Amino acid sequence: MRGFLTKILIFSIISFLAFSSLGQAYTPFDFSEEATWSHTECGYKPEWGAVYKFQISGDTLIDQYFYKKIYYQSRWSDGVCSNCDFTFNLDSATLFAMIRQNVESKKVYFIYPYVSEKEWLGYDFDITNVGQSLNGFSLIFTTDPEYPIAGIYVYQLIVDDIDSTCVNGEYRRRFYFGPGNAGNIYHNAEYWIDGIGSTQGLLVQGFGGPNWQQGLYCFHNKDGSIYYDSTGVLDCVVGSSLSCTDGLDCPPITGLKLINDTGPVHIYPNPVKNQLIVECKIQAVKLELTFFDMMGQKIITKLLHHPDEVSLVSLNELPSGFYYLTIQAGDFFAAKKIIKE
């Protein structure tokens, strides 16, 4: 995002109680040598397209903490970028930021030297509830590293949905923050995925606006592609893969929200009257549905043993109202707001 000066914005909102803790293990970030995040970005006034790549190379000691160094390369042009597909070259890259993680606390921190030597909280994956409040951030920088114009925007986020998604042959936790999240009209919809980061980009997250959009499309390490999302390749750049292939053992991630037809477990209708329809596309010994009220109190649990492809769940005993629903089936976990009519 070009032309922004250093600025910090903080939005406040009251968080509310939700429901029980997640049962799925946290997957830390892969900050190994040559780990690379690639994303596209589009501007519209004037129109331009860009591809950014961030790669881990080396480390440094700052205030008794070891940080991994992140190097940056980009390619952009006015209009639709036709030469944005490139291979990262460390020899011509620019040192961009330093990053570290505390696996125990599930937090990721970074230092962005173009702004200050301050350490910032980049990600807090200690998330247990739909409705939980936490901080988000975005780095604002130019596409030309020779003339960096940089800023950091800090703002409030509210977790809208929780589910699991397939990354490199395993299910990982995923958290959804919808458009205009927490009253921030400049927030674009995004997911946070354990070990991957934001689907908007590792260090830019969901802060956006009507004049640009961005999308993470690839993460890979020395061993190859771990994550590929074709929806992250925006129409302001030319190229179907942009030097990335499908993550091993997994198809491209195109969305696994519970309200969609895709994904291993599909729950509908919502609102629901008397019967909930559950479509289960994975083999599981049991599928557990747990309903919580708006104060986080458990109301009922429904068990489906060896669930069929399509199952009907009676909700006659559930009073009308708003609920939080958690779905557990083997390693798959998801959470969703639901209305009982």
C-alpha cells in the first residue's frame, strides 16, 4: 500500500463470552531457513498489481531474544502486472523485519525497523472462543524497497468463526474475521491458520480498504509447498500458479466455512426449526455436536456414532434462541453461531 505515513490506529470494542476451549493441538510457525510466504496485492486508484515474497534467512540476538530475519522482494507494475511471477533471490532481497515466536503462549512477535525498534505482537493464537477479542495489525509499506514508506496499524479483532482446514495432509485450526470486523470498516475478511498466518499475508493481515486488496497464495519451505490457495492469486496479476504448487497431500484451500457445501462436515439449515442436517464426508467413529448458550453454558450434546454421509439430528428439546455450536469428529473441530427458531 503506497503513500501511507507511520500511524497507529486502535479501535476498542467490548468482547463477549462464548464457549469451551478448542480440543485441537496448536501448530507453530515454520521459521526454518528459506521458509517463504508469497502474496498478491491490487490497487485501484490508480490501478496496479504486485507480488510480495518474504523469506526467512539467518537470525539475530536482540534484547536476549533470538529473532529470525525476514527478507523481502517484490515485483509490481501499473495496471495488470504481467511479469509478477518470479523466484525469490536472497542476493537481491532487502532485510524487512525480525520475527520470533513463543510456542508455549502461541504468540508471534516482530520488529519492523522502518518504523522503530519496538517489538510488536503480530499474532496471538491463544484463541478459545468465538467472540474472543484480540489485537490485529497490518504493516503498510511501498512496493519499492529502495524508498520505503512504512507504518503499522493496530486494531481490535473479534473472532467470528472457528473451524479446521486441511494443510499438507493434516487438520489445523482456522479462525475467521469477517469484513468490517469489530466495527473497523477498513478490515477485509481474513482467516488466521495455525502455522501459516493470515490469508491476507504474513505481515499485512486484514487491514485494507476500497482501493486495494491482498491475498496470501503460497507458503513453502526447503521441502516444497505446504500451503497453496488459488483464491489468493488476484486478478491484478497474470499467472495461474506464481511459482507455487498445491500443498502436499491436500487440494488447494478454497474455503471450509461450515455454511459452505465444501469441507468435511456441513451443518444446515441455519436458522433451524426442529431438525439439523449433518453431512459428514470423513470417516469418524463418532461426531459430537455440543450446544452452548450465549453465556457459554453447555446446554446439550448430541452424539452420532459412525455418522452416515447424511444424518438428521432432532433439536425438539432445545428452546428457541441463539446458540454456539461446536463440532468434533476425530481431528476435525469447528465452531459456529446457530439460531433455533
